[in-house]
Amino acid sequence: MNSTRLCWILIVSGSLVFSILVATQPATAQNNVAEASVSAQPQAMIHYTLPPDKLQKSYALYLIGGVLYFVTTVWGLLVLYGMLRTQFGARVRDLAVRASRFRVLQAAIVMSLFFFVLQVVQLPFDAYEHHIGLQYGLSVQHWGSWFGDWAKNLGLIVLGGSVAGWGLHAALRGSPRRWWFYFWLGTIPFVVFVIFIQPIWIDPLFNKFEPLTGRHADLVADLERVVHRGGMDIPPERMFEMKASEKTTELNAYVTGFGSTKRVVVWDTTMQHLDSPQTMFVFGHEMGHYVLGHIPKMLGIFLLLLLGLYYIGYRLANSLVTRYGAGWGIRELSDWASFPLLFLLFSVLLFLSNPVVNGISRHYEHQADQYGLEVMHGLVADSGRSAAQAFQVLGERSLDYPTVGKFAEFWLWSHPTIRDRVIYAQTYDPWSEGRSPELVTDAK
């Protein structure tokens, strides 16, 4: 594929996404000021708005993020296709075979070179995204620290990729007809293991964590009220503060791990910019993921999705190797040279399945919002308003664009839009209608 055609594809894809995402121009400053003044009135409905300067920034970030997602996806696929056309896989295979007769070492060589090249060709886009974060005030991480994180991430990818590559190669050689199923079976313990160790071995490589009780005993006491209302047992030692302020200005909290490593993490930036009732709602939302079993559910759904994608990839790969394998230097599908092809196919399939995964994620995030509202009811005055205020602050700190296009939400958003969440927080009220809450049965 020549450079002219490559540039044309990138320009067309970027322009298409630009036209789709620009569904609504930023509201005028007068409109936003008017909405802000209305929302400032006592007990008036809060509507997610941004000041004029932040609105313009959020709109620019909205477009940049959408275009970058599709352009970098196209670029990654073109790089993989270029590897096939230049027989990169065959060259790396020959190098690995000459270096060692042990397949474990061959896997390490092949996968290390393969993933190193993929990460390096994406580095300019990654660096540009960090530059944008610095320019718009979302990041405060200096470049030395950022490159250090990039290098650590590369090391983890190479390590995990080498293990997965060796397993895939073993499945391909052992069962040419059912390798997709056996590799999927091997994927299950691998993914579960990574999720299990992430909070204790991986996350600390990139951020500092401290027990929440160390400096925020008052907040822990408030959070324990939320835990008690939900009838759960989340001990304080499973509540952690992450020193996010060393790298970002955004706010967040999340649930991670499972079993003995499951924990709730609250960023220090969240506690700096949200008051206690607002933080209690954010915690209630995260506890909702914990209580409702969203982590194992999402894991199960993802693994089932992978099973289907592996089978489709198996059918497509065999056909493509038969037709084009000689030109790509691939002797058979179990050849080390086939990895660019397999990775290209799975990348395309994962990209196409992204709306499905995000749709399920949005459903679970909405459930967690509902749980947070129910578990907070009665603990603070007007819990729905506290939740809406929390969303306003979260959106403003992250420069979330108020008017997200339907296509962008469908394809890219893993959470409901801030605008919808603010409205839902203030309108969900089963108690006034004499109905019982659905998720927290003892909430009075």
C-alpha cells in the first residue's frame, strides 16, 4: 500500500468522524450563563453546563478524542497489514528459529519484536494525546515520568504477549482445527490471574496507594455508613487512596481485583474537590459495582465474546492463509509468521464489537448510579442533588462535552453521558411514589 493511499485513508476516516461527531456546536456563552444562573437557584433542577472557556475546550477535546480514536485504529490496522505485505512475520520467525530451538525462547523473541514495533509506531499518537492533556490542563505529569510509564507498560505488554503468544502457538500446533477453543480455555485463567494481581502488583508500578484510614478517618466513617446501609461488609482496610494528583487533575474512583485483592480506590483529587456527601455518592456508586457483581459479570461476558471472536478469526485466518499465505511468507497458520495476520483479524473484530461492550458497560454504570442513589437515600439531605452536584464537578474537571452525539455515545462511551446522569440523579425518586427501591431493599 503506497503512502498516497495511506494518507488518503487517514484523511477520509478523520473527516468522516469529524462530520459525525459535530452533531451539535457548542452552546453560546449566553445560553450557558443563563442555564448556570437557573441552576444556581435554590432547589432548581441542575443541568450539566460548563463556563464558556471550558465549553470551548471540552468541544475541542471531544473532536480530538473522537478523531484520534478512529485514526489511530486505522493506523494500527495499516501497520499490521504492512507487516504482512513486507513479510515482517517471516523475517522475525527466521531470526527466532536461528537464535534458539526452544519454542519458549522463540515465542519471547517473536512477540517481543512484534509488540515493540506496534508500540513504537503508536508512540507519536500516544505522545500527542499526552501533549493535549498537558495543554488543556487535564494532566500535570512531566514528560520523564510519562515516558517511564510508557516503558513500564511496554514491558508488561511484551511479558504478557510472550506468554500468550507461546500458548497460542502451542494450541495451533497441537490442534489445527480446534486451536481457537483450546486457546480460549487457556485465556480464562490468564485473564483471571491478571485481574487478581493487578491491584497489588501492576497498579502500584504506576501510582502510589495508601490506606484511606491514614489521612481521611472522618471520610472513612461516612463511607462506613454507606456500607452499613447497603448491608455489606467492606472493611476499611479495603479502601484505598490513590495519589492521582501527581499526574492528573481529573477525578475518579473505581473497584478493582476480586477475592482477597478486591478493593475500592478513591483518587485524592476526588476528595480534594468533592465534599463528603458527594464523595459518599461516588463511593456508593463504586460499591454498587462491588455488590451487584459487575466485575465477574463483565468478565464472563467478555470471555464469551472472545470465544465467538476466536472462532470467527479461525475461519477467516485459514481462508486467508490458503489464498495469500505464500505472498506473506506464512507457511501454515501455526507458523510464527502468522501472528501479524491473527492480530490484525482480532483487532478488526474487537473494534467492530466495541459498541456491544460499551453498551453493556453503560448498562452496568447506570445500575451503579441507581444503587448509589438508593444506598445514599436518607443518609444525607437531598441525596439526588448531591449526586447531581458530584457529576457536575466530575464533568467539569474532565472537560466532558455536554452535548454528545448519538453515534459517539453508541461507539465510544463506556458510561452514560454526564448530562443524562445529572438528570437521572434528580429524577429517580421511587420513594415519593410509594415504591420500594430495586437494588437496596432496606433503604428507607
